[in-house]
Amino acid sequence: MNANIQTLLSALLGTHKTQNLSALMKIPQRFNEWEDELVSRAELAQALNMALFSGILDRVPSGMAYTSEVAARGAKVMLDHGALRTVRWFDLGQLPPGEAAITRVLRPLGFRLNGVFPLARLKMTGRSYAHLDDAENISQFFVSELHPERFSEDFQAAVSRVLGNSIDPLTPAAVCLLNELERDAYLPIAQAQILLPILVSCFERQHAIPSLLDYEILRAESAEMAWIATEGNVFNHATDRVADVFVLAEQQRALGRAMKANVEVSSSGRIKQTALKADPVTRQFVGAGGDLIEREVPGSFYEFITRDFMNEGECKKLDLGFDASNAQGIFKMTVNAN
């Protein structure tokens, strides 16, 4: 593995877990070369993606089982994108509203807006971010924003109660390092080691345990907001780019895995997606009397995508776009688990 990425991940996850990740994941060829003691923005972006994928494997047993089977046959997972949910609301405690909490991290790492996708049925907006240095091979981010103003007043009040105590994980030192990374496109490795765990912490739940009453108010109008109430900004799903998603779906069903009933196909026909249903997780809620109550709720899930090539002038390039209809269909993976 690239020595800089290995150093960053070993410090964060430990040597054994880092070695396992390198055996599970395809690493872009651009990382076959590196500069000692200086971490590029691309290397830091790759390390962040790998750390967040490790989190998915920890939280999603069905995804871990699939990934282990891929590795057992001598293949590796190609991480296509990770998806997360945010809320565009101005009562979020210390946290910036909506995707601003995430894009302030992505921009210095070299990610730029690649597409906007209205998710009207969900009262959300999705945006994809691709990496400037290697868009096809460094995993994209699909960041969605939920719009509480499109819901009832009771819903909006519950959003404020649940998210109003959010903390901001970015320290002043981290902001300084991100500014320097955006300016120079690299950091000394010692500073990158300080920054990476803080970046990972931006992809967690930043608010306190929600009340069960507020959770039910949110769930009555939006399964997506209810999911955010328990999971926050963690990866909602991570996606393996595969050669034929239709064949893979049949193979997974034959193994008895809970798969989405159909494959979502984009309007262009070039992007096909399906997913395993979200694995359930146990989360705590505050009851009416102030006691803690445990309930089983939908957690994160594992997705699969096949991307075809498209013509661009005289060249063919991989279609790195997304499709609003596909996304809304995939989002149902956390609805069905309720």
C-alpha cells in the first residue's frame, strides 16, 4: 500500500485493520507513487474513504459478509461512493446547516460538485462530489439535504428539539489545517495524522439521544429524518462498483440475502443500482419519564452499482453521474427495515 495512506490508517485503525482493508479494497494506481513525509489531498481523501468504509463494515454485518466473500475468491471491492444525509435547518446547535457541515471538509480534500439531484418525493436534495485528481477511481460522496420547511410545524419543532444540541467536531486547529490543505494541496504527514480522525468524526452523529416521542413524530412524516435522528451523518450506505449488477443481485438472492426487489436503472440506461436491505441496529431513546428505552431501528446498508461508458466527443468515459429516481428507490432500503 501507499506508505502515506498506510501510516495514516495504521495510526487511526491499527495495523491489523489497515492490512485487512488493503486486502479488501481496490486502491487506485495513482497511489503507487508517493512523496515521503508529505500527504497529498488525494491521499488524505483516499484514507478518509477507506476509514469510512471500515465503519460501514463494522456496522453492516451483511456488507461485511459480502465483502469477505469477495476477498475469499481473490477479488477486491471497488468503492464507488459513500452516501450520507444532512438537514438544511438553522437550529442545529453548533453545526452548520445541511451539507455545509460536510462540504467544508470535502472541498479542501479536492472534491467538487459533480451533479444536483432533486429528490422531490422525499423532500430532499442530493448532490454528488467527485475528486479533481482522479474522479473515476477515488470514491465520490453523495450528500443529501432534507428540507424541514416542506413538512408540518410539529415536524419542524421536533427537528429543532432533536438536532438543536448538535456539536461541531471541527476544532480550530482542524479548520486551520483544512485551510492550508486547500491552499497547498498537501500537508506534512504529522499534521495529516492529526487531521484524519477529526475528519472521520464529522461523519458521525453530532446530537444527543432523541426522545422516543420526537422520533415517532419524525418517522410519521419522513423515514429519512427518523433515520438521521438515530444515525446522524454516518455513511447511510457504501457502494461497490461491479461489472453486472443484475447477475450480482441474483447471486445474492440465491445466498438468501435480503436484497432490494428490483434493480434501479437510470433514465440514460447507463447507471444500474441495487442494494441489500438495511441491517437493523439497537438505539437508545429518552422515554416520557426520562428513562432510556432501547428500540430496533434501521441502520446503514450496502449498495451495488454498475456504470457504463458514455461518448464525450471522440472519447469514451465512465458515466459518473447519478439519477434522482434511482436514488429515491435506493433510499427505501431504510424505510423497509422499519
